[in-house]
Amino acid sequence: MSKHYIIGVFGDEEPLLEAVKEVRASGTRIHEVYTPFPVHGLDELLGYKRSRLPKAAFLFGCLGFTLAITMQAWMLGIDWPMNIGGKPALAWPDFVPVSFELTVLITALGMVGTYLVACDFIPGNEAKMPDLRVTNDKFCMAIERDGTNAAAITSLLNKLGAEEIHEKELEL
Amino acid sequence: MYESPIRRPLITGETSYAKITEDIAQTVEGKPTKWWYLGFIVSVAALCLWFLTVGYLLFTGVGVWGLNKTVDWGWDITNFVWWVGIGHAGTLISAILLLFRQKWRTAVNRSAEAMTIFAVICAGSYPLLHAGRPWVIYWVFPLPNTYGSLWANFNSPLLWDVFAISTYLTVSVVFWYVGLIPDLATIRDRATGLRRKIYGFFSFGWNGSAKAWQRFESVSLILAGLATPLVLSVHTIVSMDFATSVIPGWHTTIFPPYFVAGAVFSGFAMVLTLLIIMRKAMRLEQYITINHIDVMNKIILVTGSIVGSAYITEFFIAWYSAVPYERYAFINRAFGPYWWAYWAMMTCNVITPQLFWSQKLRRNITAVFIISIFVNIGMWFERFVIIVTSLHRDYLPSSWAMYSPSWVEIGMFIGSQGLFFTLFFLFAKFVPVIAIAEVKSVAKSSASQYIKKTADQEGVDLKELNPQVVVPQLIDQYE
């Protein structure tokens, strides 16, 4: 659903970080900030919580490990035990390499899948971004316009060194 | 951002975010150079040879190889181990150096990781064909017995290899692609028409939002943490194919670390061979600088020395074990009928990397290119020596034999180079070969332009600071 946004365009990371701090201090809610590369400290300034992806990764790892151990033990120990030179059917040390590999595989696939779904990055999706130049050299701050605050926000962004300020109706 | 002026620059010359985008995107957007066409045509010709020899092999059977009852692993497994090893440098650069926060990695990780993927594809083709009937290769996977075989045997290192190599390929592709998404979006946002549609599809709707970057960084860090033990496990498991057997010269505990060091060693040599050509052909000298080449040479020096020590240790342990077969295996390697392979390996792997103690040679592109080729050759011979010289004379002298490759094996080896380089040339044309976003994130701290500025502000004379190294780099650009 498209809404009205005020977009402040900045030319570098330092003025952007300063502006994020000031805008938030003034009590204005920032919808989102768009940058060409990861700007360190930006997520904290925006008050974003830490990503829960590491926890998801850990859970996928546990799943992978359990699957791998169960699969090997069931196949070689329960379903079809084989006598290989009189050695034990359940040779646990031999299960280490495959368990490790499957743990890594399922963690990686599961976590990346979660990341893509969480960000809504699906092949063929349209990018929801305020300005095409944010993947090149511009840093954009999008603030939702709620009817009365437009003039105040525009003058604040102007004061904070925004190179350009646009008002757009788009879906972010 | 403060950066000590003593740091060597990673981006030389004038730079800005827009210029970085422009310089790297031109390799995708512009017409390829005539060097690209030349290289691509040669590679495709070699690839045709691959199809020809593999086709002949499939219609006739593995008997067309030069293998015999005694030497039943020859060029096929040699090439398998060689190609997997080459892949390791890409993962080391993209994963281990990310954990160590090495900034120079940003300019080379994309192409090094592409090299990994293509090398592992080439590697995988060998066991697939060695198995004889690739159309039933699914038997290696643990599928229900009704599919043809019993459950796979999880006690066998060969099966561990199946899991290690397929996991390695999958995780490498995923890691590479996650890093690629923002850069594909950069190309998308500069393009119109069909190119915009295609890159739009493959960039998954990337928008560069702060939340997306936060998640991106989190995912990259964890993938690096996963890929680091993974890459060490892959060549460890490959070495166990040998070490868990009882063939003299193979049955040794030194193999896992020795194989991993050798893998990184050969991989960096291949990275250098490729990058020295690519930076020239793609006009990327400003981003892949002599400083990048210098640090990679230091890694070659370290891993080359580890490999050299391993050769000597192996020899010593064979003598110290007092096992006659073990002793004979090593004496036979050095002075038996395959002496030339052993000494080619010793010269290329032990002596040539030692030349990199000299800073002059480390920073001389021609010398580096030649040495990197020597290391590639030496590491191929290492695998050949380990496999063939150990097999051809083991416990029973009546079954001793010699081995030489048939034209099919030679054709397949040249052909697999064709497969590798064809994929690499296609990558270089259609994908940004340098991680655009990552280079931008280190531009402020590592571009010569900014380092010069810091030095000026502090009143530091760069000439006095490090006259040998920093100055030719920096001053050339500014005076």
C-alpha cells in the first residue's frame, strides 16, 4: 500500500548518521534508511533490535545434527546392520564427518532461507526503495508524512545537510 | 573514520562511491575487450575437447584410461584433489579473512569465491566419471534400498567425501550469492529494458534498507563462521581417502593438516594467476593493487613453507618408523622411476615460494605470475606423486606396475581447464567481479586519497614514514 513519504537524500555516511540522531531526538519517527553499503552503528541509532537470525541458525544447526545422527544410526544400526570385519555396527566416531557436514549444510540453507523470507527477498520481487541511487552513492532517509508535519520535517532535513528533499507517494 | 597513515592503501587514485560503482559496473555494462573474446574462444575450444573425451569415455568405459590393476587411481583422482585444493583459497579469503576483519579481502573475495565454485565443479566431475556409470551416481546417497543399493556405508571416507564436497559446493554457492545480491541490485538500478528485468529477477528485490543490511551482516558473519571449519574439513576428509588406507606413503596422520595447507597454497597461486590477468583485462588495477598481490604472496610463502616442512617430516617419519615398506615408498618416490615427478614437486613447491622472502619479487607482477604458475604445476605433481608413486609399488613386487595416462585422460584434463575458464569468463562478463558494496564500505579507511588527507592533517611526511613502500604507491598518484 503506497503512502506519502518525505525522502531526505544525503551524500555520505557521516551527515546521515548525524541526521538520524537529530531526527530521532526531535521525536520524529523514521520509517527506514537506505544505504549503498552497510553503515556501522546505523541500526543502533535507529533503535533496531539485534537480529534474531543467529538464533534461527542455531536451531537449524540442532536440527541438522539430530537428523544426521539419527539417520546414520538408524540406517547402519537398526534398519540394516552389516557385519564389516566384525566391527560394531554403530561406529560412532565414523559418524562425525557426515554429521558435521549435514549440520553445516542445514544451518546454512535454513538461515539463508530465513533471511530471504524475513526481508521479503524472493526471486523476481520488485524492490521497495525510495530512490534508485541508494544502490550507487546516495543515502536516503524516508519519513512518513502524516499531513501536518511536512514543513517541519523538510526544514529539519534542510538544516541537517540533506542534499535533496523529495515528497513521494510510494510503497516502502 | 581515522586510519593510520602507515597503512598501505587498498584503492589507489581518486575515488568516490559513484566512481567505484562506475568502474566495476563497466565490466558488466560495457562491451567485452578483445582479450575477453580471445580467452573465451580458447576456453570454449578446450571445453569442446572435454565434451569429446568425456563422451568417448561414457560410450566406451573407463578402460580407455591408462589405469591398470595396480595403479587404479591415476590422473582422475590427481585432478580431483588438485581442483578441490584450488577451491580452498576462495573460501579462505571470503570466510576466514572476514572473521579476521582483513579489509583487503573486499576487492578479491568475489572472484576468488567464483573460482572456488568453478574449481569444485571441475573436481566433482572426476569422481563422478571415475565411478564408471554416472547415471547411477545417486547410489552414493543414502536412498532407500529399493533404489538399487543397500544403505550407503557411513564408515567409508569415500562416502564422507560425497557429503563434504556436495556440502562445500552448496554452501559456497549460497555464500557467494548472498554477497552478490546487493551488487546485482546496483546493476539493476543503473539499467533499463531487458537487462533491468534480468538483474531485477536475480537481485530478489534488494532495497538497501538498514534492516536488510543488518540482517545481511549477521548472515555473512555466520556463513563465514560455518565456512571456516567447513573448508578445513573438506580437504581433511579428502586426505582421509588416503590416510585411512594401508598403502605405504598414504597411511599417515600428517595428511589432514598437510593437505589443507597444500590446498590453500595451490588455491592462492590460482587466485594470483587469475587476478593478474583479470585486473589487466578488466581495467581494475585501481582496486586490485600491488598491495593485494603482496599480501597474497605472503600467504603463499607461509603455506608453501608448511608444505615444505611436511615433505621433510614425511621423509623423516618414514625412516624413523623403521617399517621397510614405508621406507621403500619414500626412497622410491625420490629415486625410483618417477623421480622426475618428485623433484618437479620439490622444486616448484619448496624452492620457488621461498623467493617471496624478497619484497622486490613479491611486488613484481611478472615474477609473481611466473611463480604462481610454478606453484600450480608443483601442486599438481604433489598429488600425482602421492597417488601414483605410492600405488605403483606396494607390498607385493610381483604386482608392481607403471602407469602413464592415455590421450583421453590428457584430453579430459585440458578439457576441465576449459570448463573452468569458460565458467570464469562468463562470470567476469555477467557478474560484478568485485564486491561493489564491500569496497565502498572500506573506501574511507583504505583509499590512498583519504590516507593522504589524514597524513596532511597530522603533518606526517609519507616519504619519511615508509620510503620504500608507501611512497611509490601514493606519490605516483598525486605528483
